Amino acid sequence: MGEQGGRGDRLRRWAVRALFSVRGRATVITVVMSGTLLLLCTVLAVQLLVGAGRYSARQHAYGTLQRVVYDITTRRVAMPVDPRPDEASLIQIVEPDGRVVAASPDLAGDPPLNPVRLRQAELLIGKTTCPRFLPSCVQLVGLRVGGPKYPRTAIVYVAEPVAEPLRTPWLYLEAVAAMLALLAFMAWWTWRTIGSAFRPVWDIRRRLAEITSARGLDMRVPEPTTGGELQMLARTINETLERLEKATNRERRFVSEASHDLRNPIAGLHTRLEVALDEPDDTDWKPLVRGALGDAERLNDIVVDLLELSRLDARSHASVEPVDLAELAHREIATRPWRVPVTTRMDEGVVVRANTTRLGRVLGNLLSNAERHAENVIEVIVEADGDQAVLEVRDDGSGIPPEARERVFERFARLAESKRRDPAGTGLGLPIAREIARIYGGDLKAADSPRGARLVMRLPLAPAEPPPEEPPPAEQSTGDQPPA
């Protein structure tokens, strides 16, 4: 019972594979279309071969008829009905009343080959006939002859059988057998060829099934060397897997570093509160509370940055409006006291379309980073470059090494100099600034600078707004008709 069930399951799988898979459908379509075309060609070829066989037999019969008539009319041979060794013709000489007066040995005692009597005006005939006393149809030709021996103008009949390989039933059987063999070969070849073409797809699917988010993200699918769409598909999948691996590693590093950075202020806050509880009642507790408040503020900063990153990753909606970068920079610079002087070089009218609050956060993060590392001065530049708005923040600090210019935009990534100058930093300021710039179609990069760091943000310029339409002039009223 189990063996029969397993055989039934295999048959069902094969049926589904043959009828519903791309390989099976292509094979079925190829066989149906090819079979239809081959059937039409077979019928046409058989008809042509049958016609050729009949034509050849009739021409041979005419040749024999000419010889017999020549013997009768010229050589005065009364019974020239014996075929020559190279002839397969059947010969009869029939009187007008239907009496057979002479016949070749194969027709001895048989009725006339043409049972229909000819009219007196008919001198020559040629047709296909199928007498019951012959094993097959023949090509029949006839001619009236006269003379001393045949004063009643007898009719000489010559019948020529069609060669057996050219007979219609045999031709159809042979053609159908050849067609079936060719269709079987075409079905096998189509199934095999499409299977070979799709083998890389199966290898890709099998490898993808082995890859999970928990293990195997460093695996890659095999790339076929045949070129074309399958190779491009495999290359795109590998590029996607590489991006997924990087994103997963970044997420794991993010969780690990976020947990570490959150644990530090929480542990400090916990320790300070325990110490405050253990102190006597008359102890000055304000320094402990101030320290705890600092830890709570740092914890709040981390949470605020994490929430902002979450909103940016989710592409949460924020209102978009024209923002003048020079005005925004002047406001941000004026809102805080500075440890070092800030110089500006700003072009007016550099307008982008973005959210004012988010761009203010970008500029604030860039200025905070510059102030943390600057020695003597910070420079802010706003200008237009083609169809892009450029915002640069420069400082004269130690700068960013070329090999670390991308790493500073990774979440929670902090260089040694940054940790030394600001141990309480989160390492999320520059990643948030870059993410905001990319949301509005731009980017933020660390560029070359002769001294210090140079952070450059580029955004598309806002399209120029059309001037307001002027109201049409009021119609002047005539003196005879007062205005309404």
C-alpha cells in the first residue's frame, strides 16, 4: 500500500512538473506546434509522392500502349499482349461490346479492366481504376485501334500498378512513424535543453535555500559563465546578499554598541543613587544628584538619537518647504555660545526643499563636531554649485584620516580622538546628518582639507518658483453707463 502511494506521489509530481513548470510547458508547446507543422508537411509530402507515383506509372503505361499499338498497326501482330521482361504492365484488347479478345497472362480469364463501355467518340482514355480482381489500384490507359484484324476498332488497355513504396497507405504509415520519431526526439531535446538552461537557476535556488539570517549570509550563489540574463541575475543576487550581510553586521554592531552605551549611563546613575542612599542624612547630596542628572541627560541624548534614527530608517513623513541655507546657518550659529570663533562665507538665495527642523539638526551636528575638534576657528560656507546647494563646515583640528572618512558615518563609530575630547558622545551625530541629507536627495561626505576636517553636504537646489500672476486690468466704464 505504501509503495503504491509513493508511486502515485511520484506520478503526480511528474505530472505537475510536466504541465505546470516552465520546462514542461515549453516542451508541450514545442511538441504541439511542431506536431501541427509536421502533420501539414506530412500530408503535403504524401500527396506529392502519391501524385508522382501515379504520374510515373501512367507515363510507363503510355509507353507500353504505344508499343502495343505500333505492333498491331505496323507489324501486323494480332496478339501483342505479352509484356516484355522489363515491363510490369497488364494488357487487354477488348471489343466494343466488352468481349476480351486478348490479354496478358496475368489477366487470363479476367473481365475487362474498364467495366464502363466507351462511347464511339472516345479514342483515348487515362484514369485510375481499382478492379476487384486486382490486388491494388492501377493507372489505366487505352486507345482505339483498327485494321484488318480488328475491323470493329477494338480498344487496347494497358494497366500499370503503382510501385508499392509509393502507395498511399504505406506512405502514410511510414510518414506517421517518421513524424512520431521526430516529435519524440524534439520533445527529448527541448526538455534536455531547457533543463540545461535552467540548471543555474536551480543551483541559485538551492543555495538561497541554504542561506538564512542566522547563518550563511557570507555565502554567495554560483555565477554561471555563460553570460546573459542568468549571469546578471546571479551577480545581482550576490550584490544583494553582500548588502544584506553588511546591513546585518551593522545592525548587530549597532545593537551591541547601543547596549554598551546605554549600560554606562544607567550603571553610573544606579551607582550614584545607591551611594546617595548609603550616605548619612546630613551629607551634602547635591554633587551626587548633579552627577546622576548628567548621566540621565546622556541617557536621554542616546534615546533621542536612537528615536531619530528609527524615524529616518522608517522614512517617516515630515513637512517639506523651501529652506534658505544661509538664513538657517545664521540662526544656528546665533543660538549658542562658541568656544572658538565662527567665520562664515555664505551666498544668498541658496534654497533647497527640505524640513527645516531636520536640516537644523544636520547643521547643529556638524557645528558640534567642528567645535569639539577645532583649535582656533570654525568656518561655515554656503554656496551654489550648478544645480546643487553646497554646505561646508570646516575646522582646524586634527582632521579625519582618509581611511576613516567613511567609518565616521557608521552608527556608534567613534575615533580615538573623538573619545578623548568627548567621552560622553554617542557617535550618532554624523550618521544622522548623512541619513537626513540622503532623504532629501543629497549626500554628506568628508572631503580633502589642508588642515582639520571638512564636511561637505550637497542637496538639490529648489526649482525657481514662478512669479505671481498680475491681476487683469479693470475695464474702464464709459460716461453713459456708470460702473456696477
